[in-house]
Amino acid sequence: MTNARISFTRFLYPYMIGATLVTMVALAMNHFVVPNSSKERKKFEKEFFGRKQFKDNIVENFSLQINDSTYMYIRSYNFKNSQGSYFAIENYNGIELAQKLTAENISWNEKDSTFKLTRYKFRKIFKDRDSISSGIKLDTAFTFTPKDFLYKSALSQEMPFDELYKFIEISKKRGVKNLNAYLVEFHKRTSLPIASYILTIIAVALAFKKKRGGIGVNLGIGVAVMFIYVFFLKVAEVLGAVAGVNSLVYVWIPNFVFGLVALYLYLNARK
């Protein structure tokens, strides 16, 4: 092919078609298929390793900003029996407390998507007086569910693309400070398949011409490049999950760096 003066760009063409097919399949798998499979894996882990992971079923001292003026707090919540202790939700008018609802116990009814409050007290604050009412039981609905009490990176792996996107947007509105673990998972699902193009160009450029050491040299360089890429990817994921950083930039840094390498090898191979 080289003797026939076939250009490197033409030589690369079928490989890029293959990379496109790989990218499309990987995007579909990462965004939709793998998250559903992760749910099945989680069920398996709960069934056979549930006792060892008992602490994962309980959240303690959890607070959440529901909107600009509403905040909630719960001392502890057990996901196994869907019950919690000491619940409070406050509504503010600017910086002044407008009303507050507290309960000694709270339980979740998944069938009706409602909460049952036990031994509750409702306080409404006016300019010159307070109105206080109390009772034994109260069935009510809130704009949050027990699922919102969990902010773990492993949970993001079980959410399809649309569910993860909505979760991030709602959490931002609620004032959740560190969502970077979820953002890393969200961006990684796209950046990793796109890397197929970059790694394909690197691989074809390295294998385009034989070296004096034989094909083993090309294979060795290719494997080394792949290991370095995976290393950079894992480091970027850890750094991108740290609070206060731009997770989008960190997730795409490996692709940017190796994209420059691919561009250099491509231009060099064209010569």
C-alpha cells in the first residue's frame, strides 16, 4: 500500500469506521445498559453480603436544602425498614423562620409515596404570636424521597443517563455542595467511548510502518501507551471527584493530552 502511494489518511479510513461503531456501542452501553446491570449486581451484593454492609443501610445527621427557603434535617434513617428518628423541616421568609414541622419518628410508605410522622409538632410564626399544633400521627407528602438521603458515588453507577442527569440538576437546586463524584460518572460515560478515536489513530500510526525490532516493538509501544492512558484516566477520576474542582475538565484531560499525541503521530505518519 505504501509503494502504491496510498495516503495515510486513506489507510486510516476503515479503522475510523470501526472506531465509530465501537464508540456508538460503548455510548449506548455506558449510558443505558451498564447502569441497569449495576442494579442487578447491587441486589446480589445485598443478598449475599448484606450483613457486612449493614452500615450502608443507615444515614445519620443528614440535612438537605429542598429549595431556596426550605430545609430539612433527619437524625438517622434506616433504609432497611424505611424508618427514621427526629425529623425536622423548616421554611424561611428571607432569613426569618416562618414555620417548622418536627416529628420524633418518620416512616416511608413506598406504595403511596407518602411519609408518616409520629408525635409531630407544627409551629407557625407570625409577627406578634406563634401558632403551635401537635398530634400523634400525620400522613403527608414531600418533594423528596428516601433516595435523596443517599449521596454515594456507587449510586451514580446504577442510574441511566436521563435519571442521573435529573438527579444532578435537582441536587444542584437543593444546594448539595459536592456532586463531583456524580459529575465524574456522568462525563466519563461520554469521554471514555470518544477515546476510541484517539487510541485508534495512535495504534494505526504506530503500526503503519514496521520497525527494525519487528512487530513486537510496535505491540510493546501500543500496550505501554494504553497502560499510561488508563493510569491518567484513573488519576483524573480521583482528582475530579474532589470538592471544588471542575470535574468536566479533569475527566477530559486524558483525552486532551492523548489527543495531542495522536495528532503528532498522525502528522508524522502522513510524511
